[in-house]
Amino acid sequence: MPVTPTRRTLLAATAALVLAGTATACGTGGSDTASGRTQVRIAYQAIPNADLVVKQQGLLEKALPDADVKWVRFDSGGDVNTAVISGAVDLGLAGSSPVTKGLSAPLDIPYKVLWIHDVIGDNEALVAKKGKGITSVKALKDRKIATPFGSTSHYSLLAALADAGLKASDVTLVDLQPQDALAAWKRGDIDAAYVWTPTLGELEKDGTVLTTSRKIADAGKPTADLGVVTNDFAEEHPEIVTAWLKAEDRAVAQATSDPDRAAASIGKELGIPAAEAKAQLKQLRLLSAREQQGADYLGTPGRPGRLAANLRDAAVFLKGQKAVDAVPARSVFEDALAVRELADAVK
């Protein structure tokens, strides 16, 4: 059965308490542990990009032999936001929609965008179950659709509905994480779902793809998976931030020059064959550190990139959906781009 809003609220509150307890038990981010080593807590997700290469190959651990690197898995960017608020993680991966929400009221999370893990393409899509007569987005009227609320998929789903002339109230939206959506799909509880790989691949086996995030991006509403770091951690440990950025950049270079090796690592992390991981990796656009300094992305010191405008556009959209309380000024998003940290890593 779908989780009711009341129960989901309780679950989120419980998760926050557990995460806060974990943070207390392990020490605050960047603090010395009992062994006198600095601890780095990283939130990651099961997304087939170069971040999993960094994790599986231990690139950051090799770069920081005097630190304790702790990787914590989350199912969505909304959960990562909760972890950051509770003080349980220092760096993490979250979609551009959750990051937009994080930088907007009422959350106003004190973090900055450090990295673009990937520009989302065909790895996120809206799929309708075969046999239900649904062949277009417009045909979803009065149907039940699952997606993780507050995620990039949720944002893209609302954009797809609007483009088809439908309002959110014209359908029944169910807040489910990808694996929960898959279970509901198999039970026949939902008619469609907007999720990402690897769950997306399971839905496609007996589903029809109605649209993808690549198509929605081409229509003017791009999404991405972003790397964030808390302001305090970035200020207190610039050398760790630089090491993290360089590790991510090396992993992107490997994914470009040696995709078989990168896919093998990603496959191990996701528990899927390397060939499948390689196919999923191709669905994403990865950017090197220098490319991310371009005007379309993070930019450089004194010249923040267009990513800030994209995030503000997302905030306008989310405000229209009553998902944020107010739309911050563009300067808020420009200030949140960690262009100085990126420039230091590229030197």
C-alpha cells in the first residue's frame, strides 16, 4: 500500500533522528575521531555515473590516507537534504530539483553546488504499463503515477504533464522511492511511474516510455545530478574538497577514455553486469572539471554560470507547484555555485 502522508512524515522525522544520532556517534563532519583522523561523510545514490567509480575504486581514500572516508547510501535527493539538515553528511549527491528546494525557503540549507555529476538524459523517464491503453502523456488523465516527491523525476513529471495540457490535479500522484514504485508496479497499484535507472530498466520490460528527461531538457527544463558540500565543511577543509573534486574529475576522465573499466566498477556497485552498466552510463552526459567551468554550467570566479539561472527557473516552477515557499533571487543561486573551489581544483 502507498505510504500515507502522515506516516511518511513520521518516517522522515524518525530518519532525521537516526541520522542525527549517527552524526553524534561519529563526530561532526571534519572533526577528529577517536583515532585523531578527520572524518569525511559522503552521501551517494545508486546512479550509474562517475561517483560510483570514485567509491568503488577508493580514489578518494587513496588521495586522503590520513582521513576516514564514510560513504552513506540514500534513495533520493530529498533524503540527502534531510541528512544534511540533521548534520549527518558533509558532501553528497542530489538532483537539481532537491538542491533547488534546499536553497529555497523554508529549507534554506547552508550548502553550495560543488560539482555536476551528470546532465540527466534518457536515464530518467516516464513509463506507462502496457495493456492499459496509455500511449501518450495526455492519456494519463485520471491515472495513478508514482515518483519520488521533490526529486528531479518529480520535477520532470510535472513539466511533462504541463506540456501535455494536464495539471497535477488531473492525475493521482503517489510519492514512492524507485524500488517502492517497482513493487507497486508489479502489484498493479499504479498505471505509470517516472523514475531513474536501474529501476527504470525494470519498468521498461513491460512498459511504454512516454517521455524522457532528455526530451524535457530539450524543451527548456534541464535537470542534473549535483554534488553539494556544506558551507562549514568547505570553509574548514578546503584541501579535502579539492581532493574530492580531483577524484571526481579523474573518474569522469576514466569513464570517457576507458568506459569498460568504469562500467565494471559501476556494475559492481549496482549489482548488474558490466555491459548493462555501460549502457546506462551512456544515457548520461558527464562533464570534466574544465567543462564545468564553462558559461553553461558552474562558471568561474566572478562569472557564475548559467546553472544558477536554471536552478532559479526550477524554483519558479516549484513555487507554482507550492513545493517551495518563495523564489530566491538569482544571486542566491549564483552565490551557491562553488566556483572558487572548482577553480582551485583545476589549477
